[in-house]
Amino acid sequence: MSTTKIFERLSSTYQYEPTFLQAAKELLASVDTYLQSISAGDFEYRLLERLLVPERIITFRVDWVDDAGVMQTNVGYRVQFNSALGPYKGGLRFDPSVNLDVLKFLGFEQMFKNALTGLPLGAGKGGSDFNPKGKSDNEIRSFCRAFMLELYRHIGIDRDVPAGDIGVGGREIGYLYGMYKQITNSNEGTLTGKDPLFGGSLGRTEATGHGIVYFAEAVAAHHGFTLAGMTAAVSGSGNVAEFTARKLIELGAIVVTLSDRGGYMYKETGFSEDEISEIMNVKKSGQNLDAVTLPHVTYKAGSLWQVVTADMYFPCATQNEVSGDDARAMVKSAKLIVEGANMPLTLEAALVVREAGIPFAPGKAANAGGVAVSGLEMTQHASHYPWSRERVDSELRDIMKNIHQLCVENGQTNKEIDYVKGANLAGFKRVFEAMKKLGW
Ligand code: NDP
Ligand code: 2IT
């Protein structure tokens, strides 16, 4: 057996799941030399093959009625990928692009990310092809309640703990949790990202973005520079992008872009915190970035990567948003590339960046702060005791520092740190060991 053989088999079985195959291919490449170094035999390769298959996939119909009284039908999913380290844990995505391929890729990435946090968290991912764009608050609420009417029977504090992702933020988590509490007549903290009013953690909203910047700081320090004074191109204008941008600005970096599905905003001298607030207000009102009017800020339709020159790039929108050609343009100026989103670089783009020798932090390491604080939320909820914002932030910093250290230890090559390999290998070893010891 070999990782090549395993990938061949996987590719023929799951030929209609290109995004999952992409994530699997990267992981297999990272663990290949490790398995050879431990003289892995048939047992190890067969266990690896097992780890590539989700433990359980649930799909269900979601019936709801829109404001016009018209019956609407969507598909809901939960991919319970691996529970070796703890309850299935990972977000819910509401977006028309959601399908099994996308959720399997996200659940698979989540497995190694959650392992990196050092917390007792298994991995899952779910969501629906429901499109929240243009929906009224009442429609969002109706959909969330209909979605939970089926999901509730598959989740639980020791079984599976969902959270947010694209299209699912604090409001949606509130509606989902409200329905869960009513159906189960319980206060179990079975969702994270909740409002602190009813068991959420202070700092969870900010955690992914802040964690990304703490990780970027650690990478920069390891390479002998700091983020202050550096220009940063950030994509997206959702939860992750907002708090990545805010923390970068706080540390003295110059954030020159934010983007959405339509285009990007550019300010040569960098946005202020107040300008970020104004932009977010427009987005939260349901409008797109082209509706923002700010002095010295330009809006252009399309993608920013081949147009905007910056010292640092933080893709924080979605998977495969950075192509090989984009990466070839970015490496001309980049001193650091940090994935805020899950797998925003295509395999080709990641190869271009790694071959150019530019420090490159993969999403499963850099964006692990979100799920890490979700883990801390579970601890706080279970102990009926909320922590201060400062305590949460300090734990988040420590976790991101530890993840950086794990990447350094597992990703050391002759002359540089291969963070992709480091993150994959460190996460993989934990899950693999646990599966062995559990007799799986
Ligand atoms: P949000 O829904 O809050 O924001 C998503 C942003 O990305 C929006 O600005 C959206 O544009 C943009 N976007 C989404 N899809 C596309 C697309 N196909 N093309 C271009 N732009 C797109 O989601 P999050 O900020 O929570 O998530 C962003 C990324 O971070 C995802 O990859 C997610 O998996 C990952 N992540 C999220 C975590 C979290 O805690 N929320 C934790 C770890 C990772 P528009 O405004 O036009 O909709
Ligand atoms: O991709 C992710 O890590 C998330 N969307 C957050 C998951 C979580 O359980 O907080």
C-alpha cells in the first residue's frame, strides 16, 4: 500500500467530489514521508484509508414557507466526519453552493484543525443549499427553525456541536439554538457562537480573525519581522475578514482591501477602524460593497489578487478563491500569505507560493482560533461560569502560539518551515493515534 494507491482508489470512488479530493490529496502528500519513516505497514495504510471516510453523513429535507406564503424546500446536511478526539465539532454553512462535496472537504479539514487546537474535539460540518441573500428576518428565522426541527435529533453536547460558517452568524445561531432549546426542553450548549446572554463566550465573534492575526504574528516573528507598517490585502467582508482586518489595524498594519462576491474596495493608505465599521454596517444592512461611499476609497468589480500589490495577503472569503495565476502575481510582492478562509488557495496556487519560498500559513492552522474558542465556550457553558474577555483572549493567544510551534516542529525542512506539511502532520498524528488506541 502507498498514499498514491490510496488516492487512486479515492479518486475513482469519489470522482464527483473534486473539492474533497483536493483536500485529501494535500493531506496525503504531507503524511507520505512520515508513514515511510515509521515503516508503516498494511495496518497503518488501511487505517489511513478509514480516516478518509466520514463516520456518518446525514441529509434531510427542510420544509419552510416564505413571506409570500409559498412553500419552499431545501436540503440540509451534517457530515459527522470523525469523533476519535471528542464530539463532532464544526460549523454550518448556508449558501447555494453547499453540497456533499463541499461539506466533506470542510469536515475533513476540520478534523486536523480541531486536533491542532489540543482540545478534545472531533470533526463535523453541515449546512444547507438555502440562500440567505435577500431573505427577510422572518424568513431566516423560519428556515433556521425548520432546519433544527430535523437536525436536533442528530446533535448533542457529547455527540455533535455545530457552530457558524458562511451565511451563519450570531443571528442564525440564536434562532437555531432557540428552537433546539424548545424542542429538547434543555439548556445544553449544543451550539457554539451563541450570544453571551444565553451561554455564549465573550470573544467568540472575534476569535477566528484575531487568531489568524496572532498566527501571522508568530510566523512573522519566526522569520524576523513584524506586521506593523506592512500593507495587507484582505478578501471577504464577513465575520472572518472583519476581525482579521481590525486586529491587523490594531497592530499597525495597513489594510488596503476588503471584498465581496461582486468586487473589492481599495484604499492606498489603509482603512481606519471607523471605516471598517462603516463598511460592515453597509454589509449588515444587506447591501453589497458597491453601495459604500468613503473618501479615497475605490470600488472595482472582480477579484483583487492580480491587481493589488501588498506585503501580506489574507484570503478570508471562500475555498479556491486564489488561482495559480493569482498566486503568480501575488508572490512578486508577498512576504507572507495567510489563509483565513478554509482552503482559499487552489493546489496550484499553494504550489506556486511554496515554491517561491514565501511563508505560507494554511487555513487549518491559521483559522483554528474560531473553533478553539468554540471549545472554550463549551467548557464555560458546561461549568456554568463565563470567563472574562481577557481570559478568553489570553487562552486564544496561547493556543495559536502552540499551533505555530506544532507546525514548526512537524514542518521543518532543510532551510524553511513548511507550514502546510507541519499542520497536516501534527493534526494527523493526533487523530491517527487516537483511532489506533480506540481500536478503530
Ligand atoms: P461570512 O458569511 O461571514 O462571510 C463570507 C464572506 O466571503 C462574504 O464577504 C462573502 O461575500 C464572501 N464570499 C462567500 N462566498 C464567496 C464566493 N463564492 N466568492 C467571493 N466571495 C465570497 O463567512 P465567514 O467570514 O464566517 O467565513 C469565511 C471563510 O472563513 C469561510 O471559508 C469559512 O469556512 C472560514 N472560517 C470561518 C470561521 C468562523 O468562525 N466563522 C472559522 C474558520 C474558518 P458576500 O458578502 O458577497 O456574501
Ligand atoms: O471552519 C471552522 O472552523 C468554523 N466554521 C468554526 C467551527 C466551530 O465549531 O466553531
